[in-house]
Amino acid sequence: MAMGNRGTGNKGKQPSLAQLRAFAAVAEHLHFRDAAAAIGMSQPALSGAVSALEEALGVQLLERTTRKVLLSPAGERLAVRAKTVLDAVGALMEEAEAVRAPFTGVLRLGVIPTVAPYLLPAVLRLVHERYPELDLQVHEEQTSSLIEGLTAGRLDLLLLAVPLGVPGVTELPLFDEDFVLVTPQDHWLGGRSEIPREALRELHLLLLDEGHCLRDQALDICREAGRTEGAPVTTTAAGLSTLVQLVAGGLGVTLLPRTAVEIETGRNDRLVTGYFAEPAPSRTIALAMRAGAARQGEFEQFAGALRGALRDLPVRVPK
């Protein structure tokens, strides 16, 4: 597709945001159908927007073939600029929304699956009672997807286990909670207190699937207890509810965070909870936001209010 000097007479034209969004989507997906779906635009409209952007800039951005789409050398360079412009516009809109009034408008909250069922009732009650003008939208995803959503601007705030160790992300700790050992009723550790961590070395442990941060935390606890890589670890569950049912069926034992115990074990009398000797293995739950977010002050207030709302749970909330 030869562009020649088509930009000579177009010095007065300015690219539109719609054209930049279309080009950025194509640059990311290198596929018109996928790019169109990602930004909610029809394929003809997307193709037209990219062509219009090429016309406005006087530069060929794409190399189109029958099978795939490639960025031209100029397209490679300008895709970075386009993303910078779109990020700046997103920050402008976020700033304007924050200035209008705190705790109003949309708040897109991402939550990990091992937190959502146990903390969301308190979160939703707090929002309903204290922030009735806030349009809270909840997205339950695994940690890696949540972090990607936060850094890309798809999500505003995350509720998850920390530390994350992600540059550009600020963590606002909410509480610490202990892990407990959930066993079948006839297990030799069932119902015991003061369980030493070393007991984890040889247990047949059931864990969540790959990708869940709780799985990684449990494995870290086991390694700290001296468990070797060769000890049996069986991964068979996509969620905690399935995990505890497998334990009830005698397939092994598992670790649960304290906030999950009442809901996940209360409906099955074949499950028994054991407690570790101090200091018990634990995890920290926090809110996470983009460093320097326009709504940082609002999010810090929200974290403080949430700490108060969670004090009735079996957790340790900082003073």
C-alpha cells in the first residue's frame, strides 16, 4: 500500500481519539477482528479509522496481507506515541472525575477469588451505607489478570493478597489473617491447636490450580516448614468450595485463610479445623492502586473505612 507524499496537503488535519484507539488496538492484537472486539467497534469502522489516521498523518502505519496485519517501521514507532496519548487522556478523565466529587461515579474494583466471597459482603455494605453515590463495579479475577487490568487502566482498585512487588503500584494494607489446617474428621491432626508447621512436611496436601496466589502462598508455607519438592502435592480444584469437599471426601488436607473457614466448612460436619502454633502462617490483604492515582486520597479514605468495617472478622487490623 504505497502512501507516497499523501501527507503534503494534510497539515491541518488532526487525528481523532477514535482513530488513535483503533490503531492502538490493531497494534496490540495485530488482527482486525480481535482489535475491533476489544474496543467494541465494527471491523469496517476500525479499518476506516486506521486508514483515516494514516491519511491524517501522511504515514503508512500497517502492512496488510491476506493472512495477517503487520506494523510498518513507522507504525512501530507511532504505536508507542499513540498509547502515551491515550494514557494521558485517560488520566485527564480520571482527574476530572475525581475533582467533581469524591466517592461518586464508577469505581472498578478487582478482587481475587479467595477473597471475594468472604469480604465482599462487608465491602458492599460499607459502600451502600457510606458511599451511596458510588457506582461500584466488581471484577473477580486471578492476581496476574488484576494487575494487568490495574496498570492498563481497566481497573481502578484491587482487593488482594500482598506483597505484589509491582513497580508503579501502591499497596494499602487492610489486615493480616492466619491460615488454618482443614482435615477430614478422622485425621490425626483434626481439631488440634498448637500444630507445629513441621507437620506440613509429609501431609497429602490439596491445593488450588496454577494461577491462584493462595496456591503459591501455601507452597511457600510448606517450604518454610521444610517440605521437600518430592512430598505429595495434588492440584485438583479451581475454587475453595471444591477443595474442601475433596478434603471431606478423604483425599487429603488443605490450608484455608481464616476468613473462608466459616463459609467453606460450616456446611459439612465431616470437616475439622486445626490451628497452628504461634506465629501461625498468615497472609496480608490490601487494596492496591496505581501510584499517584488521581483518586489516591479517596482510595486511602476508603481503605481506612474498610479496615473499620472488617474488624468483626477473624483478622488482625492495624491500629
